[in-house]
Amino acid sequence: MKNIFRNPDGEVNTQIVVAAIGAAATLLAALIVGIFGLIQLQASRVQPPPATLSAQLSVEIDGPTEAPLNEQTWFTIISEDAERVEWTIAGFGSDEIDSFERSDQIFVEPVDAGRVGEQFTLVVIAYDDGNRATARHEFQIVNASSP
């Protein structure tokens, strides 16, 4: 039987030895990469734990649809989870309620008789940890009722 690691003179053939070492190293490297690839594939198939459902932030406005001239008309802002709310009514004003706790009230008192019949929108934006919710409530200025 012929020994492939020796030349015809009986000396070690260094080119064959180097080639055999290179081939063995290549196969070993491929085997290691394949094992780590399988480990990575298995890890990517692991299902993430179900996300915890947090209560969705909501806000609502309770109040009349008419605001009589020269009278205070009250609106209640309600939100179970809001930490802060901002409200605005074009032509009346705006404000922020920090440290909001479940509900708060605001009022308008229209005094300009020239605005009777005009429609206004109260816009409230509620905030908590990175979330926000919006509510709108429309009302109209009307003449004050007679006693």
C-alpha cells in the first residue's frame, strides 16, 4: 500500500501534510459554524412571553350642548388613568390640569351677545406614561332663558 504522506524517496511530503491539515481545519470550522447556526435558529423560534395588556387611556367630556349667554356652563372631564389633561376652546381659552385625578370641571361664561348661535368645540387631550387620548364636545351659545 502506498503512503500518500511520503514521497518516493521516503521523505515526508510537506505539501500533502499542509493540505491535509488545511482540509481538517476547514471541516472543523464548518462544523462549529453549523452547530452555532442551529443554536441560533432554535433560539429565534422561542416564543416571546405574551405582552401584558395595559389599560387603554381614555377621556370623555360630560356637559350640555348649549351655553346660555351670561351664565356659567360647566363641563366635566373624566378619565380613569390620565395623569395630566389639557383643554382648549377657541375663543374662550385653554389650560392644563396637572395631577389629574379621575375628573375635574371647567366652565365657560359667554358674555358677547354677538356670538349667540355660534358653535364651539371643547377639545381635551389626556396624557399618561407616553400615551394620549383625545375627546371633543360641541356646544352652541344661546340666549339666556327668562325666569
